[in-house]
Amino acid sequence: MEFLKKNAMKFLKKAEESFKAGEFNFTMFFVEQFFQLTLKYLIGKRYGDFPKIHNLKSLFELSKEDKLLNFYKQNLDTFREIELSYIASRYLDIEYSDTIAEKSLKLAKEFLEVASIGEW
């Protein structure tokens, strides 16, 4: 499962680089990938395998961790934007603002602390 963790951190790094370059669609896409892989890592570590799904809400629910579910619920509006970016940033003519990209990137960094998954 460590490969999921490693790849999640690569996506977070790419999200930061994209944000600095003003590429907010890519920031959103990479943040979404970070959340997907981090949640799959946590689920896989707990259960020995991870689901082959992409929906963040479902992944948060499958984690069966109250603190993670509460984090999702407390940040629902931002997570909706992040979830939509999985498709929208690649296939739709949509531009994300620096504000939502920055908020999403900050949320990803906060998640590292909330998930309490040790040294990343």
C-alpha cells in the first residue's frame, strides 16, 4: 500500500507546483487525485485492500473513521468542488479560480494532520 501513499504525495507536490504556475485546473485535478489515493491508502492499510472507485464521498464513508467523515462533512462545499474537478478539469470548458484552488490545496494539507498517518 505504500505506493499509494508515495503517489498521493507526488500529486500533492504537483498541485502545489500547478498553483504556483497559475494552472488552477491542474491544481484541482491533482488535489482530487491526492485525496483519492490517500483515502485508498488508509482503507488499504486498515483492511488489506483498497476499493477501485473514485468517488471521494464513498471513500470517506468506507474509511469508517469518524474524524475523517467529520472532516469531509465540515468541508463539504470545498469537497464538492474537488469531486467535480475529477471530470471538469479534464473534459469541460471550466476555469477554476485561484481562491478555490488555494482553498482546496490548503484542505489537502490539513487532511494530512487530520488523518494522523505519520510522517509523509
